[in-house]
Amino acid sequence: MSWSEHRTKEGRLYYYNALTKVSTWEPPKAEKTTAQQQLEESAWKEYIDKETKKKYYYNTETKVTTWEMPEDYKELVDKVEKEATIEIPPPTEPPVFVHFRSRDDAEEEFFEMLRENGVEPNWTWEQVVRKCFRHEMYFTLRTVQDRKQGFEKYCNVVRAKELELKKQKQESDEAVLRKLFINTGFDSNTSYKAVLSMVEHTPEFQSTDPANRKPYYLKFIEELRNDEKEAAREQRKNNLAKFKKLLQNLPITPVTTWKECQELYKEAFEQDPELKEMDPMDIIIAFEDYVLTLDSQARQNRNYKIRAIRRQERKEREAYLQLLKELKEKGMLHLEAKWSDVFKLIENDERFLNILGNSGSTPLELFWDEIMILENAHRESRRKIEDHVKSTGFEFTPSTTFEEFVSKFEKYLSAYPKSHVKYAYEDLIYKAESRLRDEKRHQERKHRKKMDAFRSTLKRLSPPIKLTDNWQDVRSRCINPEFHALDEDSRILAFDKFMRRLKEKQDERKKRQRSESLSDSDGGRKKEKRRKNDSSSEEEGEVHD
């Protein structure tokens, strides 16, 4: 066979083909057992997660990923291990099982055995079995499952240690490179190639891992850029503060134009190099902000003055309202009071004079507001008093006197001002009179309907009533329900009205007949006149002929 097994100085197993001069860590296909080939052709593949360093399994056909070893894949792995065990010649002596006080001790010895045999974290379990099977400490972990788990744990520990060493080396290299880069003094625009030309021959640079050099250069350049940006921001901030202070010392007002401002700060800029380096947009924005601040301050001052005026006007308005309140308490301002009368009482009062000319409600409007308040209070009192009277069942009539009313409800009315009680009494009187008028109108309307119904029966009498008939002649002919619904006087009134209407109709009929007779006479005369005119025309025609 052209393939042969060899080991590195560290003890790691590899395969070499004498014909093709090819070396490989994995067993060549020709060297693989049937189980190894089946394992290689399996859809399940074993991988290690870069972050957690844990093994996981991926099926290339179903695209399924799992952290647990699939059963069919586990069977193939076990089969490979058994074949590897069978292929290895048994030791001349049976394995010695060493007893340990704890599993941790046994596991530590197993780890030491793996280290002595140069086992790497990227080895397969098959490689471990081939390499370590004859070692006396191979069986410190009794079962295959325990040994596999021990191998995985060993790989995790080794990887973690390698990662820690790599991290320590990286930190050490970064410290060396940082000091070297700072001393070199390049800026953020310096290329990596240019930096190499400056430091590649120094002992400090040579002592670092090549893999750590460019990544840290990029990191250092980013820090330089950030520092330069921060320095630029700080310089811009200082220049803006200096320019704003300059604006405060210039005679600038809210209406100053940009062109006028340029003339004002021109001399100061010529004397200060830092201000001359300012961005023109920063200068314009700072000027606009300052002008807006001045305008805002001016508005605040105006608003303060306006608020002070309004505050004073409010105090004067409250004093005037107090004056009206005093008039109410004295009985001089009441529901029926007139402005002309109240004006005479207050025209020389300082509280009235102070409110004249103020914004807001005028003295007259405030007077009417008070009248409205009085009216609302009277209305509310009236409603409550009337509800109480109604609840007692007291019959209020137009003849009920104020004294009777007060005497009847003295206890209840004592809680209300006399003016409110008077107002309620007057309203009750008005409502009682209205009810009486309504009732009278209702009775009159009802009586008229009865009389109309009786007159209708008179119209339907047969034979009809004649103008020569009198009430006594007709009375016995019209005894019916409508007759009994009226008293005798009402019947006579209805009969008289019926007779008047009957006479009016007869007179209208005679007048219409005379009018028609006259119309007929006028028509005959007109026809005779036309006939004579026609005859005269014919005679004239004969003469002309």
C-alpha cells in the first residue's frame, strides 16, 4: 500500500502517500474501514459552534440541526470505535483498571493521558482511540460513553485555554503596538504600508504576532479619528462660545441685518486667528440664534408688561365687583335696578373711575352680569319655592294675598331673602291668573262648539225655518241632545244668530238677483245700438255707389 502512518514531533497522527507525496490528517479512503466510509458518507455531519465551542450535528439532506447526537449517527460512531479496537492488536497483558477515589481524579488522569499523547481538540474520536488505546490510563474511565464525554470535556478545556492564551497575547501585543504607534506620531490618514515602513524593523514590532498587527492598526486609527473629531468638536465649541461673547459686546438688536453684523465683527476677526478659522455656516447660525434670543427676550419683556397690566386690571375689576356687591347688600342693586340709577351712586367712587378704559368687560357689562346673577338666583329660589308649594297641595288662586302666602309657608320661606319670596309670589299669582284665563277660554270654546252644534240642527229641520218664525214656534221642533246641552239663554242666542244669518243670506240672494237683472237690461240696449250702427253703414254705402 502507498499510504503509511506517521507522527509529528508533538505526537499527532498523519498519513503520507509515498507515490503522490501527499500528506493528510484524515485517514485516506483506502485506509478507512467499512464503518469509517459509512460514517463519511452519512448525511449527518459533526461541527463545533464558534461561540459556545459545543458540538452540533447537521443533516445535509433534511437541513435539520441538533445539539444531541442522532441515533443512526451514534451507531456508526460506535461501530467505528469497535472496528478501531478490533484492528489494534491486543496488548501483551490485559488492561489494568486503576481505582480512583472520585470521578474527578479519574477524569484528571484521563486528561493527562490525552496530553501525553498529544491529542488535539480537532481530533476525531477514532484518532484518539488509535493513538491512546494501548496507554495504561486509557481505561481510567470505564465505559466508552464516559471516555467520549471525557474527550469532549478535554477539548473544551484545551480550547478555552488556547483562547485565553490568545487573548493574553493579543492584549500584550496591543500594549506594545500602542506605545510604538504613539511614539511614531502618525495621524489618522497614514496608511498601514507607511506605518510598516516606520516600525517593522524595531524589536518591539518584531516581538508581536503578525496576526495582531493590522487589526490593532485599524483599531488605533479609529481611535485617532475619534480623538481628532473630538478635538475638532471642542475647538468648534470654544470658537462658538468666543463668537457669542463677541456678539454680546456689539450693538446688535433684534432688527440688525447680517450685513450690518459683518461690519461690526470684522475688526475682531482680523485680530483673532481662531475666529478667522470658523466655518461660515457656524457664524451665520450663531448670529441667527443670538438675534432670536434678543427677540425672545424682547417678547418676554413685552409679555411681562402685559401680564402686569392685566394683573392690575384684574385687581381693579375685582374692586369694582366688590363695590357692586356692597350695593347689593344695601339693597341699592336689585333685580329691577336701572343702570342710570346705579351710575349716580358710583360715578365718583375711585373703584369705578379706576376701571374706566381698561380692557375686558366694561363697568356696564359687569353691571348686567350682576343683574344676570341676581336673576339666576331669583329663578332658582322661585323654582324651589314653587316646587315646595306644589308638594303641599296648597291651591294658589289670584285672590291669595302676599301675607296669606308668607303666613302659610313662614317656616320654609325664612331661608330665602324677602325679594326672592316676593318674586316667587308674583310668579305664582301670574301662573294662577294664567290658569284661570286658560280655563275660561277653554269653557268658552267648549260652549261655542255646543252652540255651533245646535245651529247645525236648526239648519237640518224639516220643513226649514222661515224668517217669519220665532223661537217659540221652533222650540218644540228642535228638542234633541244638542238642545239639552245648552241652557235656555244660550239656545235663544244660537237661534237669534241663526235667524240673522238666514236673513243675511236672503238679502244677499235678492241683491244678486237685482244685479243679474240689471246686467241683462244693459246687454239688450248694447245689441240695439250695434244693430242701428250696422244699418247706417249700409245706407252710406249705397249713396257712395
